[in-house]
Amino acid sequence: MSENRSDRPHGLARWLSKYGLASRSEARILVRVVLREGRNRQIRRMFDLLNHPVVSLHRERVGAVRLDDLEAGRARPLTRAERERTMREAKARRPS
């Protein structure tokens, strides 16, 4: 994963936290992208700029909440630790 902001195209540094090649085969390339702040269809638009199709996307977590094996369209209760961390992060982002 690259964490060097100077190698990112201008304008992406605001949202892009990390990225890198996760795996590669003859048929496909798997890229891991970590966003700080996601926008609607942002990953697809970024790869469109590179003329690289996005076949599928998988979200691993939202904030402090890891999604693990949660199926698409399903929900689960937050753990106590997830609730506490989410509340701490929300308070930290609140303007003074």
C-alpha cells in the first residue's frame, strides 16, 4: 500500500488514504483502495479516468465498523466497542 501523498494525482489526496495492488492474474487485477471520505460512485469514476473497468466493489468497513461476512442488504447490531468508538470519532470531528 502506498501512503506517499506526493504520488497521487492532484485532487485525490483529500479522499484517498491508501491504495495498492492486492493481487494480479492474467484475467484480472485486484486493487485495494482506502478512502477517508467516499462520494457516490467515486471509485468507479477514478478508475474510469484511468480507462480501467471496475467489475465489482467490496466494502470492508465503515468507520470503526468492520463488515466482515455481512451479506449485501443485511444488517447487524453494533457491538458496544463499535458504538463507543463511533461516538468518540463523531465527537472528535465536531467543529469547536
